[in-house]
Amino acid sequence: MSSNEAKNISSYQSIAKNTAMLYIRQIIILVVGLYSSRLVLNALGTDDYGIFQVVGGFVTMFNIITGAFTVAITRFMSREYVSDDPDDIRRCYSTALMIQTCLGLAVSLLIATVGVWYVKNVMVLPEGRTGDALIVLAFSAASFFISLISSPFNAMIVANERMQAFAYIGLAEAAVKIINALIVFKIAHARLIVYGALTMLATLLVLLLYIIYCKRHFRECRFMFEINRNMLKNMFSFISWAFLGNGSVVVKDQGVNMVLNYFGGTAVNAARGIANTVSGAVAGFISNFIQAIQPQITKLCAIGQNDKMIDLIFLSAKCSYFLMLVFCLPIFKNLEYILRLWLGYVPDYTVVFLTMTLLESLIQSLGNPMIYGILATGKLRSYEIRLTILYTSSLPLSYIALRSGLPMISAYFVTAALTAAVHVLLVLQSKKTYGLSVWAFIKQVITRVTAVTVPAGLLVYFVSIPVGNRFGQLVLETAFSVAVTGVCVLILGLKTAERNALFSFVQNKLRRKKENQ
């Protein structure tokens, strides 16, 4: 084995280890999230749950921007860790914290003005619930500000590749969520307001845990009042472009949510909220994997190893899609039964909304690693402008579709088509920005994911395992789906070097376990 191959395998093993930690975290969050969502839906009812989704969603949409800031700050911190200068890292952390605080205050002011106007004048609410909706808006705005402040601490953990921290803090977050759901389920009055307050307190607790961890483990996590003007300018410019692009994602997701509320009321928002809960939980597995990849992509770009960075992006794109496919196939096969088992009562539109949301997530999973390649170079302007034009068009197009009398699902077809167009743009922009080959992407990624999806999808769809009860059938068919998808990935989805890296990682784990025994 050559030294380069050994380094690649070591890198893959590091990524696999970090992904495994985040994967365990996400499984727990998924189970807790689905169970707590059922409790909250049953406790609040369709109308109050819909109010929380659309009002909280008006603020939650800014959390997408929070995630973008975390990615942007992680990019700067990862590059500073390559230089290994503690003072530069401390300045980067301090600059990021100042920017986040200023932006948080600005967005909070926006929510306090535009948000209140929207709730009072535009939102379709049940009679007499405007006051409750405004209180939920205030709690949601506070939750957003707290989440924004946590971004520099998240970025520091990611840049140091301490993914076990996310796993441990995720356990605490999951425990708080289930406690909150049980409290709301048990109380008799003002459940919507109490749930909004508890959600804000949970966000505050998570921030405190991140601060405590970073203070204890990273000596560079010390605020400095010294301002590096050049770093401030570069970081603010980078974040501003990321803000523009992710703001358009907000319009696509939450803007359409508002359009659906306008034409269908809170009951439609409840169905969309459930669909987003499931797809968000599944997509969380992918984001965890990408989170483990991002520091490596940034560091390879920083030292000028573009070929290795592109290889890693191709591998990440495939693995993101395969991880998503493992979850989606059994869900597609048993969707109606899973929803009835989970919720008991399934609001109208939930099945079709969830189907379209998961399909859109599959498309998105292919593009996320390429986005991090563009972020690593810092050349965002051209891509973000085109992204903004495409995604902001979803709001008027969805409005026109529903205004013309088309069914509610037409809004999802609009966003799915625009998502596909954005990913074509992403491939072309990656070619221009860091030399990604379109043909190589088609050959190494698109061809292989298609070769896995077609046989795995057909086998899962047509093979039924009849047993004595429906739940047992679900368990067996899910196991069959995971096994079939796994075999197809190993045989058709991975290159020889990638299989060798995976087998080497498993063998090392088994050997260490045996030695410890």
C-alpha cells in the first residue's frame, strides 16, 4: 500500500469514526423527536400545532441562516487551525461572536416588526388566537437569538473534529425535549404558550452546554476585545453572501409554508409540519455525516490539494445519498402505516407532503458536499446570486399555482423542480470554482447512485413479507430493505479503494474490541 493510499484510508477512518458518533446521536434524537412530536400533536391538537408550526416556522426559518453561519465560521476556523496560531484562532472566535451578536439583534428587531405585522394582518388563525400566536412568536424569536449565539461554539467543536461532544450534548437535548413534551401533555391550560416557553429554555440549556464544553477543552475559546479589521471584513463579507443564499432557502421553505397557510389554513400547516419533522429527522443523519466531512474539505483546500478535495466531495455526495436512501425506501413502502402507528390521527395531506419532502431531500443530499467545496474556496458571490434568483421564485410560483386552483401538492412540485435546477447550477459552479469535472461527477456519482437506487428500489417495492401482524411485517421489510440497499451499495456504489477503506475500518474496530476483551 502506498503512503497516499494509507493517508486516504486514515482520513476515511477518521471521517467514519466521527460519523458513527454523530449517527448514534441522531438515532436517539430521531426516536425522541418522533415520540415527542406525537405527544405534542395530541396535546395541542391540529389547530394549535399548526399555529406553532407557522408562527414558530416564521422564526425557525432563520435557523437555516444560523446553520449557514456555523458553516461559514467553521470554514474560517478550520483554515486558522491549519496555521496552528492560537491567537489567530482566538481572534476568529471573537470576531465571529461579535458578528453573530449584531446580526442576532438586527434579526430580532425584524421579527418584532415584520413578524408581528404578519401574525396580525396576514396569518389565517382560529378565532381569538392572535394573542397566543404573538406570545409564541416572542418565545421563538428568543430561541432564534440563542441559537445564533451558539454558532461560534458549534464551529469550534466542528473545526476540532470533536464530534463526540455533539453526541453527548445531543443526548441531553433529547432528554429535555421528551420532558418538555410530557409536561405539555400533562398540563390542562395554555399548552401552546407553555410549549413555546419550554422550547426556548431547551435552546438556552443547549447553548450553556456548548459554552461549558468549549471553555473546558479549547484554550483558544477566550473572548478578545481586539478587533482584526481585515478578518472582520473578510468574515462579514463571507457571511453576508451566505446570508443571501440561505435567505433564499428560507423563502423556499417557510415562504411556501406561509402560502399554504393563506390558501389552506393551519390544518395544512400541521400536515407540512409533520412532513418536515420526519424529513428533518432523516436528513439529520446526512447533515451529521457532512458535518464530519466539512473540516477535511476546508483543510485540503487550504493546503492546495484540490484533487483530494474533489475525491472526498465525490465520496461524500455518494455516501450522503446512500444514507438517505437507506431510510427513505422502507418509509416509502410503509408510509401510511408508519404515520398511523406514530401519530394515531394523521392530518390530511400528510402522506403526499411527506413523500415529496423526502424526494426533495434525496436530491439535496447529492449537492451538500459540493457546497462545502465552494465555501472552502471563499468564492461565493456568483453561486449565491444565482441560487437566490432560483429559490426566491418559489414564492410567487407557488402562489400563482394555488391561486389558479391547483391542488396543495403543486407547491411541492414547484420547489422540487427548483431544487433540481439549483443542483445543476451547483455542479457547473463547482467546475468553475475549484475544477470539478462534470463528466467525472456523472460517472463517479450519478451513475453509481442510479445503479444502487434502481435495483434496491425495485426489490424493496415488489418484495412483501407476509407475517401474522402488520408491525412484524414492517420490521422484517425494513430489515430486508436495509440489507438489500447495503449490498447494492457495497457492490455497485463504492469503488475498490472505498470498499477497502470501509473494510479496514471495520477490521480495526473488531481487532481493538477483541484486544480490550
